[in-house]
Amino acid sequence: MKRKGFFLLLMMAMTLLLTSCWSKKELTDLAIVSAMGIDETKDGRFHLTLQIINPGNVAGGMQGGGGSQSPPITIYSASGDNIVEASRRASGRISRRLYYAHTNLVVVGERLARKEGLNTLIDALDRDPEFRNTSTLVIAKNSTAADLVKTLTPVDKIPANKVLKTLEFTERKWGENVKTSLQEVMKSIESPGRGTVVSGFRLVGNPHQAQKLDNLQESAPGATLRASGIAVLKQGKLVDWLYGKPARGTVWILDKIQGTNINISWAGKKEAIAYQTVRQKTSVSAQVKNGKPHISVHTRVEGDIGDMEVPVDITNPKVITKIEQSLRKEIKKELSVAIEQAQKNKTDILGFGEVIHRTRPNQFKKLKTEWNDVYFPKLDVDITVEAYVRRAGLRNKSFLSGVKENQK
């Protein structure tokens, strides 16, 4: 009986301890931050712009009291000598506690990224236990982070979601951008001899118009947000921008291409055949020959014919083989351009040094200190591309071939 009484007393004591709510947070006391913009002021301080969600306006279709429209977000900003001070100052302008657990987007102004770099602000964000290091990081191209964070967007009521979804879909369908989290940026900066890539975003149109609800009343908004290139970071600082083929080649070598479109010339017509990739895999290997590093890049691509602007008999195996050869040359050209641009910037954003460090750590110790400036720009790289045509959509014979035959 004494033993049963002891256990009963112990269970009652545990129940009292487990029912406490010491850390509760009421939703009505929180200001949920969906995006954060960080710029540098003229006097060298940090300027913080916070995108706060208005829950009632998001759920109610932007309808306020009396039928008047209200934006789904509210913007608060403040400046300080560091990120923490700026955040504390911003709290003096809002009646609720700033809540960063749902901050999915961090926008850094181009001036700050180029002059001061990301290292200092990353330390502040990573040190905060409430802030998630899985948040996506982008750099404002030809604009301030504040202008991007303040922009109202159609379709996606919360502008932060617009940026995130745009990056996801352009990475999946086109391949000239890459969605990079704060954690991935930290790892690449800490990696020996490694450069960093971060997607850029820019505001197209008038920044003042982008902040008004009138901008959303048009079928074609006068101001909108758009993914724009890839930022190249060296030791955490912005040094260059990549667009077009160099950008896609970089993403390809990083093995982050999910889908894209390759155009090849045929019968004297430029970009006559469109090839849609379905599956692709890139592997990078390293060797050290006579004390010099050597890199091999191998890419395998499978895809479908998406469009033909000239008569082509794709039922002929020899024609398919010729198309595949042209695809290999075009893809190899893009990878070569990406490597040349990275070597020109003396920034190993392709992770070649990391491959050598992982497979041959002893040899890389001798190269590490001068990898980006001495060894990487002169690095020998072999590129091997395999490209295969698997399907031709719902039509084998070209429509233009039938038209040409009927005209004879």
C-alpha cells in the first residue's frame, strides 16, 4: 500500500509540472514577420525593413471595415548599428511582439552585399534561436531590399510567397536561378576555397507604384517582382552577376538543374529545334596529376522534342543521332562558359575545390590558401556530355514536313 501511495503521489506531482503554460504566446500579441529586408544606410548603419502579415486582410480578401480595401501586409522599418539594435528599435513602432519564426525570406540590398558582405548579418540571424536558418536568401538587383519587401504582388497576396514560389518554379522549369537557404550560404562560405551563389531578384517598374493597392487593380501591373540572375559571392561579398547561359551552366554543374529547354540550330535555321530536359545528372570528380589538380565533369541528360520550326524526319535513327550530337555540343558550350566565367572571377562557385578537399584532403591542404587566386583560374577541366532524345510528344512526323509534301 505504501508503494502504491508513493507512485500515486509521484504521478500527481508530475501532472502539476506538465500542465504549466509558462511559454505561451497569444496570436493577438504577435506581429508575424514574413520577410526581412536588410540595407546599408549612407552613414554605414543597418536599415531593417519588416514585412508584417495582416491575418484578417489575407483571409478576408483585402477587405477592411466599411468595404474599403486594406493591404495584406504592413511595413515597419528601423535603423541601427547592428541587426539586433535595428530590430529592437522597430519594436518601438508596433504594438505587438515581432515574431521571426515564420520569416521565410531574407532580402539583402546590392550595396550592402557588395560593400560589407553577408558574414556579419548571417551571424546575427543564425544566433537568434527563433529565426530559422532554412529561410531563403536573395539579393536585390539594382534596387534596395526595402523596395522589394514593400512591393505588393498579385495572385500571391503575401509578397514573400511570390518570391519563394517564383524561385521554385523557375528552378524547376528554366534553370537560370537557384533557391538558396541561409544554411546553404553559411556552409558554402565556411567551406575551404568555395565561392557562393545566391539568386537575385529585381523590381520592374516604379517603386512607389509597387507599394500601392492601385497596382493590383490592373490586369498587367505596372510594377512587379522578377527573378534576375545569380549573384556570385567571394568570401561573403558580391563580386559579379551571372545571366543566361553562364548562369544555367553554373546551376548545371552544381547538379541543381531540375528542368530546362535547349535550342539547337538545324538546316541553316538558328534555334530551330527545342529540346525539353526530363532527367539530368551531373557528377564531378577530381585527380591530382604531377602536383596539379585536374577536374572531370560528366553530365547525362534525357529529354523530349518540344518544338520543330523546320521539317525534320525524326523517325530516322540517323537524324535522332545527329540531334543528340548537336545537343551535346550546345550543353558542353554552356558548361564551358560557366567555368570560364568563374575562373575569370577567381571564385570557385562550382565547388571544384570542395571535391578535391573531400577526395584528397592531404593534397588540398597545400592548395587551400591560394586556391581561388592561383590554382582555380588555371585549373584543367574535362567536360563529358551525354544527351538522349527519348520522346517526341504526341507527334512523330513534323507538321511542317506534311505541309511541305502537300505543296509539291
